[in-house]
Amino acid sequence: MTDSREKALALARGAVDARLAACAQVIGPVASVYWWEGATETAEEWQVVFKTAGVRYADLEAHLKDAHDYETPEIIATAVVRGSAEYLAWVAQETAIPENSGP
């Protein structure tokens, strides 16, 4: 989640350009109600859903923490229980770690 559509699109584009996500979807605005620093807050936010392979999660999380302007950005992973073999293969292919990037 982030507080503007422009920031959400920048996070999405940055992760896809870095090949940390095969695609990203920006959803919003959504109304968020949450507890923060001793009070209930309400905000209009945009959610970004990233499609990545499990082996790329740590790199994607690090990228998002570095790029995000929230003190505690919402970064969570949800398991894919099922998906079409073709789509999952595409995600894996688009987020594969380049062979020449190792030590």
C-alpha cells in the first residue's frame, strides 16, 4: 500500500524493470483503517500486487523496503495454491536470476 497512484505505479514499474516481479497490478484507491502510534487512522491508499517466484521474494522485499517511503510498508506474501502451468512458468521465466549474476 502507498498513498498515491503515482507512487504505486513507480513501485510496480521498479520491481518489474528490475525483473523482481513478472508483473504488478495497482489497485485503488482503497480505504485503509489501521492502528498507528496509539490511534485509529483512516487513509486512502493504493495496493500493489506483485507476481513473483518464491526464490525472488527476498530480493523483491529488499527492493520494496529501499524504494518505499512508508516507515513500515505492508509487504506480505500469499501462497499460490494452484495456477495454470503456463502462467506459473511465465512468472518463473520472467523473474529468473540471470546466470551471470553469481559470485
